[in-house]
Amino acid sequence: MVKRISALDKYFQKGVFGKTDKTGLILSVVQGLILYQVAAWSDTLNDVGTKIAKVCNLKEFPSANQAVCSSEIAILRVEPLKWWIIGNKINELSAEDGSIIDLSHSRTHVRISGNNSITLLNRHLSIDLRETSFPLNSVASTAFHHCSVTLWRSTKGYELFLPRAFALSLWEVLLESAAQFGYEIK
């Protein structure tokens, strides 16, 4: 099997940075991303959703802009006719039902958590991240520094999926903004 290497592998150092007296953020580059995109036709949407939920051992598939997950697998509804499967390989889907694409190497997965995570993200993303507007397991596609990204609010924090080609420049923007809060890279 091919070893998945993050676009940021050589460009981050673990430790505490910025304001060292207070750490308001924890940033992590999540390694080993397994990401499949499943697209369905409008007339096969419910059937395909049911199939992928079953393959992932989940009771249901998510509705628009939502995620359904277990401890190791998540299904994110990223577009009206598309899901992202994180942590599980999807092999089979007939052409009459839709299509499957392995996006694992095309994205870099960054997790942001801590008391100042919403403040940091609101400086770059045009999304209302308050609990009432973006509760747990919400998913959004948005722009970050003129680049399309996907954001998921998981139980572990804010999961940011960056296009591989822009991961380093977006990472540098995040670190520069995070310095004022103090941050730890894990």
C-alpha cells in the first residue's frame, strides 16, 4: 500500500509558539488521511447514501452540510449530490448509481482546537461558527485566502481540509494568525 504523506510533513515542528505564557490553540496535521468522494445521481441519492452508510457501519447517511461518524469513520455531505468518506475505503458503485474518487492525496487535513479556535477561524473564513449556527458535525465548503476549503466541526475540534497545492501557504497564514493567541503544534 502507498504511504500517504502530508503536504506539510517537512514544514512543521511540534512545540509551543507565539505567546508562551498562554496556549489558546492546538494545531495538528492529521497524518494518513483516507478520503474518498462518492457522487450520486439525483435519482439514486437515497440508495447510494444507504449503501455507503452500510459499508461504513453507520446507521444513516448525513443530510446536507452535516456529518455522521463513528470513532474511526465519518461521512460528510459536502455538496448536494456528494459525500466524503473519511477513514474507510469505498470500492464498488455501479456507474448507474454514481462514481467514486480517491481524494486521499489531494487534501491535507489540519485540526484546530482550543479556546481561541473560533476566533482564529473567523479571521479567515466567512462562516458564522457560533454553536447555534455551526453545531457539532456541521460541514461547510468555503474560501480561505482565496482558496476553496472544507470545514467540519467534529468532537475533536475544527477539521480543515486544504487542497494539497495550497496547504503550505494556508498553513503559514494560520501560524502567523495563531501567534497572537499562543499555540501548540502536536
